[in-house]
Amino acid sequence: YVHFIHKPGTFGRFAARLAGVPFALSAHAKDVWITPPEELRAKARDAEAVLTCTQEASAYLRELVGNATPVHRIYHGVDLPRTAPTDKKLNAPVVLAIGRLVEKKGLETLIRAAALLLLRGIDFKVRIGGEGPEWARLQRLAHELGVAERVAFLGPLLEDEVVNEYGRASIFALPCRVLPNGDRDGVPNVIVEAMANGLPVVSTTLSSVREAVVDGECGLLVQPGDSRGLADALERLLTARELRARLGQGARRRVQDRFERQANLPAVHAALAGAGLIPSKVERVGTRAKQWTAA
């Protein structure tokens, strides 16, 4: 079972041929949208099953392979914390963004929105966790726009540190966009994690994002690249604690209904078992269960 359909999928396909065994593929986001269609079609048709994490990618892959290979849309899922943190009574509400510092995350739009919020006299802090090739450019932009004191770059974070950041934040923002070469996010795991922690999300109207975030129910969505629209959405939440609370509760319910990890795992098992890669059930040897996982 090979994750990512571009280069890893190529290696897995040839390894399966050499070994004379079946294989399945997991297609995510960038690997789907920047791989030539002919290459995708060949790999997917050779596989026994393809699993992907968005409806958009699922529809595209089904169009490519027809009935040759079953394509399953199964969300990755996250663990749902037992309780969600309550909104913080801080002097300045915190807008949190976490992700690789790459162009498709749209963090330039967030920094430009922060500059607009500052001009409007809104009290806030932005905290950006992660590293990547855009780091230096984004820091320069924050200085050029006069928001360097409002925007903190946290660098790479450990898992416990990410949890702490969710706990201190009031809003999660990730204004994702599609790049000219087609590269884009799937359903960003950090958005779903933030929702599980009871944070309202401000993001964009990308198809994959809309699978997680329902505008007006668990967050607010704007057009990609629209810094003014992003500033307007953030201002609505920064100035209305009750709205933040309502959308945060809706976000947590959304995760509980569709994205909870344990609820999605059986679908992965069923897809791989249906493809003949793993047994359809756990076999018991004596008094001990024999654990089966995908090869």
C-alpha cells in the first residue's frame, strides 16, 4: 500500500511488478494535481484500489480510470480531544496558522489581511507555526507592511507545542490557494485538527476546504487571494466572542460527524481487504489476535 501517487507510486508499482504482488495507492493532493494525466491513469489502472482524501480528487481519478480500478474517498481523520478549550479572555485574541511555509498555503494573504486589520484599529495577534521556503519572504513582508510586532513566526513545532497553540488561539486561519501549476491542498489536516479543538476556521472556498468547513456553520470562507475579504472575515470573529463560540462548537461537531479517526479507519480496512491486499477480518491464533496491516 503506497502513499502518494507520484514518485512513491512509481517505485511501488515497479516493486509490485518485480515481486509479483498486487498493490494499492493512496493519492493526496500535490501528487494528484501535478502528475500528468496519462501517468496517473497508468498507475491507477495497474493498482487494485486507489484511496484519496477529497471528493475533488476522487472524481478526477474516477474519470481517468473508468471502471478499471475502484477509487475510494476516505478522509484521513483526526483524534477528537475529550474536551475543547474555551475561548481565551485575552487582551488580544490570537489568530493561529500552522503549516509548511509554501505558496499554496496563502500566508501572504493572511499577512496582508493583518495589515488591514491594524489600520482598522482591531486588536489581535497572529502566530504562524511551521517552516519552509517562504519563511524569509513572509517575514520581510510583515516588516514592510508594519505588522512585524503583531505577527510571530514560531518555526517548526513539536506535537505538544501544536496542541498548546490550539489551546491559546481564538481563531484558526489558513487561506489556501491553487498555484498556476495546479498544486493545491487536499483537506488540510491542521484545519480539521483546529476544528476538533473547537476553533472557528477562516479559510478559502477551495473545493477541498469546503468539504471540511461549512461557511457560516463552523467557519468563514472567502475567495483565495482576497486579503480584504479575509480581513473582513477575521474582523467579524475578532470582534464577536459569541460568534467565535458558536462557529467553534459547530466545527467540533463537524469533525465528530465526518472526520473522527476511528470512524474512518474501518473504511480503509474495507477498501484494502476488498482489493485483496489484507484479510477481510482479524484472524485469531490461540488466545492472541493476529494483527494484520497493509503491506
